[in-house]
Amino acid sequence: MAISFKGAHFPKDVILHAVFFYLRYGVSYRDLEEIMAERGVSVDHATLNRWVERYAGQVAEDARRGKRLPDRSWRMDGTYI
């Protein structure tokens, strides 16, 4: 399922970049607001909070769905026995 950005006032690339940055680096919303301003995007910290609440679960679900399953067989090297 694709993430729906219907009604969003910012491009999806901007939203996904902000959500990824928040989740990956664990910065505060106010710090993220400053980081986005440095990149030329004027967005309020409350908007960033709404984006994370709305899109973080969907981003995580898409990442899990795209993850490759491990193989059924595996080999152990003799040095670890």
C-alpha cells in the first residue's frame, strides 16, 4: 500500500525527509524545525509532530514489507563452535 499524501501542503519528499530524520536521529521537533529551515523549508514544530504521528507507522510498515526474509538454511563457520 502506498502512503497517501492527499491534502498535504508540502511535497511528499519534504515530509518523508523530515519524518525519516526525526526517526533516525531522535532530534526534538524544535531542532528539526531549525534543520528544515537551514534547508530552506519553513515548517512549524507542531506540523512536524503531526507528520510524524501520521506517517511514521506507514513508513515503518512499508519498510517491513520491503524487507527480504532470511533464508531457511544457513551455515556456521567452524571457528564459532
